[in-house]
Amino acid sequence: MLMQSPRVMAGRAFTPPSLTSAQLTSGFEQKLAHGVLRRIECRELLFAEGDPASHVYRIETGAIALNKVLADGRRQVIGFAYPGDLIGLGIEGEHVMNAQAVKPTRVRCLPVSALRQCIAEDPALGVKLYEALARELAATRDLMLTTGQRSAVERVASFLLAFSRRNRRIAQDPTSFELPMTRTDIGDFLGLTIETVSRTFSKLKQLGLIELPCSNRVKLLDIEPLQNLADGEHKP
Amino acid sequence: MLMQSPRVMAGRAFTPPSLTSAQLTSGFEQKLAHGVLRRIECRELLFAEGDPASHVYRIETGAIALNKVLADGRRQVIGFAYPGDLIGLGIEGEHVMNAQAVKPTRVRCLPVSALRQCIAEDPALGVKLYEALARELAATRDLMLTTGQRSAVERVASFLLAFSRRNRRIAQDPTSFELPMTRTDIGDFLGLTIETVSRTFSKLKQLGLIELPCSNRVKLLDIEPLQNLADGEHKP
DNA sequence: CGGAACATTGACCCATGTCAAGTGTCGTGG
DNA sequence: CCACGACACTTGACATGGGTCAATGTTCCG
């Protein structure tokens, strides 16, 4: 097949599929600060596919998994949202995904009517939301490339490196972090079973690339070979 | 695991990941009509990942595959665009995907500056573009659910049914159509190899669900069982 | 007519899924 | 404070769907 030259490297997969509200305007920030604070239990749904999309939410603490479910229960996690992220944007009307807390979580709620008012007051906000949506689309496509084409090690390595990058971005330790979600969540995100996720973690541990002090805490010992694994530099 | 009830059925995967410009305003339509018409050879790239996003394009005839490539050549097709679809929307700056013609194709080109002018003249257009992007995001997520969780038969059946639906929407025969793309394109779209795609087509033929008069023409003989296959009603 | 590109089919293999048996770890109640 | 149960995670043995490699057909176009 006539293939275009692979000019672009793997790309930054797993950019969080949600808008960090830090980028937004102060009027919006003010409205949000007055919004209702809602507490969500671990595993509780903030909203479900088909629910009327009445609000947008900003995560204050905790973590949310955005997912879709097939009739027989197979589940695809589309992305995770962390403190600062804004979720519930998109088409007016109905939510198209479930938003499930993976740990006890607090969110600020903003009615879409208030959001609309914000946009009317500050048209630049509309542009920012458009751009945020575009970035989210780009992130989802990167994830597709990963779940569609990569092997288990590549997927897990990419996943860990995404955490590392996120931590660097928010000025926290990029080599050691807590995974707020379960193996099931990770598996459903990467399109793998929990067993494969677990085995792959063990493999990376054996290779001396990571440490697992406890099951939900990861220390990256050597980022470069991890990056090579993620980029598929082990096949040829 | 505490699973939410699977209240939502499989969803309409594979809604074309691009905007049909029919929904747009007449001012926009006028500008487009004056836009340059460009011819693209089969397999030629309309734009590549990393190119400056100077224009948006509307497909007039032919078909385009939007894809991303890993460093080692593995390719993920994110979606296909057909006549009437608008592509190149999204983040300003650089294209984040390749757009490759899967057959000889003609597109109308509109500079993003002109698009911006249209939006200034008609703010409602901005909203429509936002909604279009949101629909595209929803479609991409549906595709993720498919490539991440479904088996080969399920993927191929879904793919064919998406064609059927599209044809119904544009008032053409929903039971018989031409596949403009190669097996490689289909495979890279569904996350399968060409051999698996081919074998799966053969299997559906043996099951009496489809006919393949020639390799790029499909006739759906019995849609309902095909839908059941797509929805995974064969496992239990 | 001939060759290139695409598609099909078969044989085999391997990565990952499945099933099952442990092993932590945490929270609760005695 | 400990014992217990629930749940999450790990690990092993085995099964299998789909990938890989290779041979053959088919179609289309020069």
C-alpha cells in the first residue's frame, strides 16, 4: 500500500478528555464558585447516558471515569477527569456517556443556562469552549490510535507516561503518583482485561522500569525505555 | 463490580465523523460555491498531520479517509468523509490527522479566514460548527466503544449497518451499496487486519446475511440478524 | 495479453482472554 | 484489638480469536 511517510511521532495520547477550567474567564469562574458543591460516592454516577444534560461540572476533588456501555455490559472508558477538569460539555439535550466516580469525589455544578449566559456576556468564552472541545476530540482520536493499534505493553506504558506528563504539568512528581482508579477502570480504558493489565504491570516491574509499593501507587524508575516501549521500539 | 444498568443500547456507531454542510447557512454555502475546486488522486493526501490548517474542505465527489499513523507505520483510520461532508474543522493551527483520498476525489476549498468571516457575519454559524464538532466527538467515542470492546464480526456487521443507515438517510438503497475504500482502509478503521476483514465478509456471506457480487459491492440480505450480530447477541 | 494491486483462503502461532485459585488490604462489628 | 468478610489484585494453566505468513484468485488497466 502507498503509505504516507510516518512523519509524526506517536503523539501525546491521553491528554485528559476534558477542559481544565483554569483556561477560562473570570466571569465564568465567579459563577462556578457560587455553584452548588455536590458530593459523589465512590462508584456513584454523576450522570448517565441519556440523562438530560442540565449542568456542566467542574471536578474539585476525586476523579471521574467517563464511559459508555454495550447492552451486554462490556464497557469502554473514554477518559478520566481530575480536579480542575470540566465535564458535561458537548451536545445540548442528552448526555451521551456515563460519568462515574472512581473514588469519593466533589464537583461544582453549573446549570447550562448559566453557562449560556456567561457566553452571551463574554463571547470569547464561546471560542474557548469550542477549542476545548476540539482538543478533547483530538485526545479521543489519540486514544483510538492506541486502543486500535497498540499492544498491551504499549498501551499500559502510554497510560503511565500520560500520568507522568500530567503530574509534570501540574507541578507534581512526574515519577511517582497514585492511580485513583481500579484495574477494571484501567482495563476498560485501554481495551484490556484486568488480568492483562495486572500482568503487564508485573512485567514492567520485572523489567525494572516501575515499582508498585502498593497496587495503586506507581513509581517510574526509568522513563526513557518506558517511552520506547510505548512507541513500539521492541518489535523490529 | 458495581455496574450501572446497561440502559442504553449499542448506539449509532459510525455516524460520519464530519459535518454535512447541508445543515449550514446560505452565506456559508455561497462562499463555498466560489471556493476553489481541487482534484485529488486516489491515495493522495489532501492534508497531512502537522500541516498548517489553512483551509476547510467540502467533499464534492469521492471519499476521504481521515487517519493517524504510528512511527512504525501502523495506521488508525478515524473516519471516512463522503460528498457533502466538511473536513478540516477543529483546532486552529495544525491539522492533527492525515486526509487521504480512497478514490479519485473532488473537494471545495475554503480558507479559514473566509470561514471566520462567515462566522462574524452570522454568529449562528459558530454555534452550528460547535454542534457539528460535538457530534463528531460523539461519533468518535462510539467508534472507540466498537474498536475497544467488540469482536471482529461485531465490528464488520456494525460497519455495514452504518453504510446502510447512511444510504437510507440520503435516500439511496439501504440494502445494496458500493464500498469506496479498500480492505486495508476498512481494517485500519476497525482495528483488524485485511485478512480478518476478508474472512469476516466471507463468514457473513456463508451465513447468508450478505452477498458480494464483487469485492467492493455489498448487498445486505437480512438486516435484522446482522443487527443482532453487531449487538453481540451470539455470545450467551 | 500481461502485470500490478487488491482480495481471498489456508495453516499455523501467539497475545490476550478466560477460568480458577490464591493473596493482600481495608473496613466493620464483635 | 482482632476476626471476619468483601473486594481488589495477582498469578497460573489453558483456550481461542485474530494476527502472520504464504499461496492462490480476481480485477482492472495499460
